[in-house]
Amino acid sequence: MKRRQLLAGGLGVAALVAAPFARASAPRVVIVGGGWGGLAAARQLRLLAPALDVVLVERNPEFRSLPLSNRWLVGLVESQVLVHDYRAAASRFGYRFLQDEVVAVDRERRQVVTRRQTLDYDWLVLAAGIREDFAAWYGNDGEAARHTREAFASGFTGGDDLLRLKARLDKFSGGDLVMTIPPMPYRCPPAPYERAVMIAWWLKERRIKGRLLILDPNQPALAFDRVFRDAYSEQITYFPQARIRSIDPFRKRITTDFETIDFNEAILAPPQQAADIAWQAGLIGRTSDGMASGWAAQNPVHLHALTDDRTFLIGDMVDKASPLFGFFPKTGQIAARQGAIAAQAIALRVSGGSPEKTLPSSSCYVVRRVSPLEITRIDTDFRFRADGLIQQTIRQTHYPQAEDEDKRWTAQMFSELGF
């Protein structure tokens, strides 16, 4: 079936289209997704090409940050630090914000279909993030997936899931709390371990008679494993290389290769993939054996889709960048830097120029211990080797007597995004 037929039939586009969003005379850039990447792209486009009509489409009414959210979950950061107004940022920089949900992209017609209307575009920036792949656990059992989303959401996708997770933690009075970590790659690799430290500290401070059981299918996180054993041995049981074989979310039971665990509460994070819209738009890459990679195939230098140089793919949704290291880190700052690079490429091409070869960089701060506060800064830089391949360099700086370096860094990033 052709994409145009699929859009008209299976997705019922005609029923979804309402009055069109007013079209300016200038070329239009539609940005799908109001995370760090989408916001950075919108701002930079206004700075670099102010004549363009820039429209940011996001389904959520307000921006809610995932960086610092682990602190927020245990009451160490107030909500107003993380939550910001999209319309205020759009007004400050002069782009248009549309609160709506994108359900389809027709790249042949250059149209974005939302729940209420159709938007024509000249350039498209997809910064739609991730989806959680419950099929890896449940196959076609949609009821089990739905129940897990509602009762044991991981909070990895942000929004209401994060609010529900905090409400469940606030009600937790004891017993076994299971937290699963996705297999690599996933959004912000240190985040689950930082969350574990935060929850263990919270259990200890509140004197809750409960244990956090961490099921990690990856290699042991040695730095955090030491903290778990040294500071929170009574609060944490860590199971590295614990591959999940089955989950019964109704009976609250998990089976790994080595044990069966019953739980009272859970934070269940399945494997991750590129967001649904990347699949619908036909942008998912292929592995060497022809299988879907799960991630959007991107030119890692200029950031456009491999099959469409008018569609830019940025942030956590993208596939491997180099055979030397695999994926760009799926972090907020990488997304923001890629948003700026995509904006520069569009601005140059609109003016008749050629995009420059620019690589992103990333800094992130991870809390390793809450009291006394210890933080690690992870800096990731990239360069082109002589053969053209992208090479990665990682540096870590440990702050044994930290002074909220992570909060200051996040505030600076929020300022760049317009908040």
C-alpha cells in the first residue's frame, strides 16, 4: 500500500483535518516535538533566518524537564523549577506554538497531519523523542501493556507519566519496589542509576521499611554499584545482567534468567525505540540483516533523514552515528545542540548556501550520592577522524563536595531554550 493510501485510509486523515493553520508567505519550517531539541531548533531558526515561518507543534500544554526530575521525585526540587510555558518561549523568540498531537507525516506532499488540521511545510524537524516497546515484553497483549503504562509507568517519556510516578512514590509505605532498567540504548544512560540513589536516600530518610530491587539487563554500573553497597546496602538490591524473561503486571511478578521476583510496587521501563511518528513516516533504519533497527536513520553530519534531505531528525530518536561508538548519547544537551545544527543547516540552504560539518557535544550532571552531595559531570565531545568517521571522547569530573552544579547547569540550559 502506498503511503498516501495509508494516510487516507488507515489513519482517517479526512476526519482529522480541520481549518488549516494560517499559512505565511514565507517558507515554513514545522518542528514536531517541544523537548530540548525542538525548542533549540525553533529559537535558532528565528535567530538565523527570521524571515522563515517557524511552527512548533507539541501535544503537551507545558514543558516539563526530565533533567532534575529525579530530584523532583523525592522532593529535592520544586515543580516550578521544571515546568515552563511554551507560549512564553514562543513569544520571546517570535515563532508560533501549536498545542496539538501529530498523527501522521506525508513526506511526498510535505504535510504534517495533527488531530485538528493539516500543516504544509517546506522543511520538517522531527524531535519527537522515544516510545516504550512493550511488545518486547508482552507481544500482542495490549491489555498487559495498557495496565503497565497506567499502574507502573517508568516516567521516561515525561508528561503525565512522571506525575503518576511521583504520586505512586508518595503513597509507597513499604515492601519491595522493583525498578527495571532498559537495555541499551535508552534515554539518558545514567538517569536510572541516579534515580535509584535518590529513591534509596528517600527510603532511608523517611525510615520506610522497603527495598528497591534494580533489575538491570546491562553490564554492571560499577561506580553506582559501589555507592549502592557502601551507602544504601539496606535499601538497594542490585541485579546486573538480569534479562527479563516474562512479566505478569496483574500478579505483580517478574521472571528473569535467574530468579522470580514478586513486588508491591514497580517502576517498569521496557526497551525503548524512536517515537511512533518516525515509524509512520517510514524513517526507521535497518540493521545489517535487514531488520528494523528501532531508531530513525539520520545523516550524522548534517542530521537530515537518509532518504529525505528536507526532513531533519534530532534528539533521542536517532540511530547510530558511527561504527566507532554507536549512538550519540541520548541526552538533553545533545538534542539541544542537534537542534541548533539542524536550524543552521536549514537557514544556510534557504539562503542558497551549503550546510557546514558541525558536530554536537554534551555535558550532563549525575548525582551519585545525596547526603553529602556528590555529583559527576560527564562531558562528551566528537571529532572527525582523517577517514571521515566520527570519534567520541568522554571525560568525567567528580565533585565530592558538590554545590548544586547540576541545578546551575540546567538553569543555564533553560535560559537558552527561552525559559
